[in-house]
Amino acid sequence: PVMIKIPLEELNTGEYYIVIEARSRENELLSRSQHPVFRKAPAKELEVDNITEDQINASWVSAYREKAILFEHMKSLRPIGGDKEVYLMDNTFSSLEKTDLRYLQRFFYAFWNTRNQEDSQGEWLKYREKVNLADQEFGTRNKKGYETDRGRVFLRYGQPNDVTDRANEP
């Protein structure tokens, strides 16, 4: 047997596969096994206060000028936010009226920039698609999909492996 340590420090949160292969000396494949794993990377520190007005004005976040829409997007981040990020959201963004648009923009930019510095907007748009799907699948008249237990789990851990539908079960 060969034992190796797989470095995961730089690996982002997501679903991956560990592939184990047994090969002969001639490099012929004798056996192959694939195992799904889920990596929850520790949250990086958000540096909201280090983001300048110029960075926001030059970024994709500057397009979000309506405080109500950005505030709603911020609430949808709770399922994937780290402990410190959720604490900051709960204590800083307690109500729409008390929240400053520029600070919302800086937080939103920092949140996605810590997850993907090369394409933070693309990362947000992929997540936004999942939020829309959660709203369709799990939303109710008085709750958005990301506010429900099933929607939160879906956004945090991804698509379920199996779905059992029991219509009209009490």
C-alpha cells in the first residue's frame, strides 16, 4: 500500500472525487475506485474595511445601486457564510433602513472576492442560479427558498443524491 497526504489547504469549498487506481508495472489499469467527498473550506477573513471606493466603483458590484435588492442578496448568503460572516451580517445588517449602501457593496464584494479572486462575479452568478432554483423548489408564500430548511441545506451542500416524493402523506 501507498499512503500519501493530500494537501487540501488551498482547495475551495465544493464536491470532489478521490480516485484510487491500481496499476501494473506496465501501467495497465487493474482496478479503479471513485469516492465522492465534500470539502467545506474554512472561511477566510473578510477585509471589508480595506476595500476602497475606487475598487467598488471599478467592480461589478457598483451595478447594484438599489439597497433593497442588495440587502435581499445579502440575506441569501447566510446558508454559505462562515460563522464570522453570518455574525457580521446579523449584527451589521439588522435592517434595511439602518444599513449603508456603500458598506453593503463593500461587504458583498469582499464576500465573493474571498471565494474566487479571479472571477468573483462568475462565482456570485453561479450561486445566484442555485438561489433561484431553491426559491422555485422550496420557497413558500411567506418564505424565500433560502430561508427554508431544505433550501438552506440545498444551497450549502448541493443537489441531493436521492429524492423520495410521498404525495399527500400526513
